[in-house]
Amino acid sequence: MRRPKRQRRRKSRTPKAKTQRQHAKKRAQERFGIQMDDGKYNRVIYMIQNGESTFIWRESVSRRHHRVNLDGIEMIAVYDPKAGQPPEIRTFMTVEMSEQMVQGDPKEVRYEQETVT
């Protein structure tokens, strides 16, 4: 009689929001040399939600580029308001990187500015 294989316990997956947060913090470190802790991360979200940032353009429904000044450093935060509660930042970019995306392939860029209706 054949013995059943031992079932291994599956590793639980990391929640998407946590993964996005880790990615954004890593990009802030790589591109700006900022050690992004939860306090700074939440301060950027607060600045976006309260109009202390400058809206640049909307890449898609879930990606909005905002220019943020954090501790004297200009950066672009790619903000995801649809991520849940609280909303998340997908990544941090330099101003030049965001400008290249706007000027890139029109098939990839859906909106150059947010329309107000």
C-alpha cells in the first residue's frame, strides 16, 4: 500500500499593500538616499491627501503622479488612491523619470492631466 506524501505547509503570501510599501521605501533609498520610515511615508500620503503636493499627471485609474517636497528634496510619488485604507504609494521617482514617461509612447500613457468634471 502506498503511503501518502507529507503535506508541506505553504508559506503565506505577503499582502500586496505591504509589498508596495516596501518597494516604495526601497526606491526612496536608492534614488534619493532617504531612509523612509513609516512616519515619512505616512507624511507623504498626508501631503497628497491635503493638497500640499502638486498633481502632475494621471497614468491610470490607480496611478497618479504628485510632486512632493520631503525634507527639501523634490520627488515624484506615484500614488494609488484605490489601494484600500490607507491608500498606498507605489514608488518614488525623480522628476526627470516622470517627465520621460509623459513624453513616452502615447499607447502607454493614458492621461497627461486629470480632467475635472
